[in-house]
Amino acid sequence: CEAWAEAAYLNGRPERALVQLNNLKKRSDLDYYARARIEARIAAITPVVLELRRQGIRDPDLDRR
């Protein structure tokens, strides 16, 4: 759900939010507007995650999977 991804982002977990949004984007039951909203959020969060990775900061919970 988009709300879970947004909550993860707002709680300082942008990498987790990005994973959730990418998984959500794969759903076949999304309409055009939901898909556009998700893709826009992915585009906004991706630079944040890339900068954190460049600094060597990763979400430790995602490494365990």
C-alpha cells in the first residue's frame, strides 16, 4: 500500500519505501493515476536512496532478506 511506503519514508527508511513502491508498481490492478503517483514518488525517493548509498548508509533490515 502506498501509505506504508510513505510511512517508511517519513520514519527515515527511504530505502524500504523505495522497495515497497517498486513492489507495488508491479501490481496489475493499478489504474493509470495510481501508477503515475507511484512512479512520481519513486522518482522523488530514488535520489535520496542513491545519496545515502553513496555515503555508505544502508537499511540494515533490507540486508537480512
